[in-house]
Amino acid sequence: MNGPASGAALDNTIEDGAQPAPAADDRVVEIKNLSVTFDTADAPVYALSDVDLDIARGDFVSFIGPSGCGKTTLLRVIADLEKPTGGAIYVNGVSPVEAREGRAYGYVFQAPALYPWRTIERNVTLPLEVMGVPADERKERARRYLDLVNLGGFDKKFPWQLSGGMQQRASIARALSFDPDLLLMDEPFGALDEIVRDHLNEQLLRLWDKTGKTVVFVTHSIPEAVFLSTRIVVMSPRPGRIIDVIECGFPRDRTLDIRETPEFLEIAHRVREGLRAGHFYDD
């Protein structure tokens, strides 16, 4: 199944601050009028409604919104872990199922999900084993990506011997091990304390800069979204809709000090106002 023709750009219909859609050749994810409804025993649950979004190659896009607004559902639809009930979605110009079968993305879950009986190296190489990659190449890739997430020398350790932050970095190395175009991250640092979270935010930015991957990131944290992102997608309560898409033009080599600047605070204020407009806070 092919995506839309290059001349048929998808409109990104967002309120207050609509941004031009990326050129067709630059789009990694194309979403048009997407809806998701879950059938339950008592009544249907409308998770997403009429979502329009394009994600450009090399972008770092964060989804932010209240609990239950459909952030993770939208991420899972991109990953072909949930099926839409309406609208259209393409990943690298093909359907999500074709993208999954072509190993177009790596997925990092909220918890590291490492097998405790396997070493860190063998956890990282698990997707490669499934793919039938030769042992020597698996070992070399594990070394390369563990070095990339600053876990060189920990390959023979077991998950229980690592801190929570180190375990999550190992799960990122595993998601990168088969060199996907797209990295999908579902609140990977949400369970960590603020000091560790800040450190991993900086490391993730360096990783994004080095690899050139397209990253789609789910978070509840306004400072995290503003610090990490090139674009922030603000979502409403269920059924999830896109309230605003905010451009962040910070330099790629930014540090945490940028959080004290007027520009950072202005964007954080706009995100907060978008969440208020979507009735995130009780009146």
C-alpha cells in the first residue's frame, strides 16, 4: 500500500499556530483524520478524534497532554500496536504494518523491559537474534550502541546490577540495535527522579544529534517536552485531539541552562496555556 502522492500534501489543521506540513519527501509519519475507538462492555471509549499530523525526517516531536488523552494510543498506532478505526496513517510512505514488518522503528517502553536472566549485551542483541544476524555482528553492534548510550563496559552485567536510568539506556540501545529510521519513546524517564531524568534528557539530545534519527516522544512533563523537542504536539482530554503544534527553535547543542531563558519560559507558558484551553486543569 503506497502513501499519498507527493503532490497531495496532507493539511495539518491545528488551531492557533498552524505550521506548514513538511515536504512529501521529508515526511516520516503522515496522519490524516485519524480516530480510534475502543469497544467495551458498557460503552465505546473514544480515544482519538480527527488527528492530523505530519512528522518530518530528523524531527524530535513530543506528545503532551493529560492522562488518558490518547498520547500513548497515538504512538501505538504509529507502531502498529493499535489499529485506527478511521482516517489514514503512513510511516515512511507505507502502512504501519508494512513499516513494522520492515523494522522501520524501535520502541522504548515506560519500563526498561529487560530480561533479568540475560546480560545487558544479550538484551541489546535480542532483536538481532530474532532477525538471524550472525553472532559476531550482534556483538559488534551491542558494543557500538552501548558505547553510544555511555554503557561501555557494562555488557556482561545483568539488569539487576544497573540503576533504573542505566537500564533505560540499555533499552534505548536495544531499540537502536537494528538501526531503525524512527525511534518511538513512551515516557521512558517518567519513573526516574528529577536529577537522573535531567541527565538522561541531556544524553538523549546528544544521542539524537549523533544518530540523526526521527524521535517521537510521549511525556507528561512540560519542561521535558520544551527542552527536548523541535516540535511539541499539545493534546486535549479524551477523545484526544491536537490543540496546538509548537515549534522550538533551540540550538541542537543546548544544555539544561536554557531552561532559565525567556525563550524557554515563553514556550513552556504556551504549552501550559494550551493544556488549560483543553481543560487539563479543574476550574
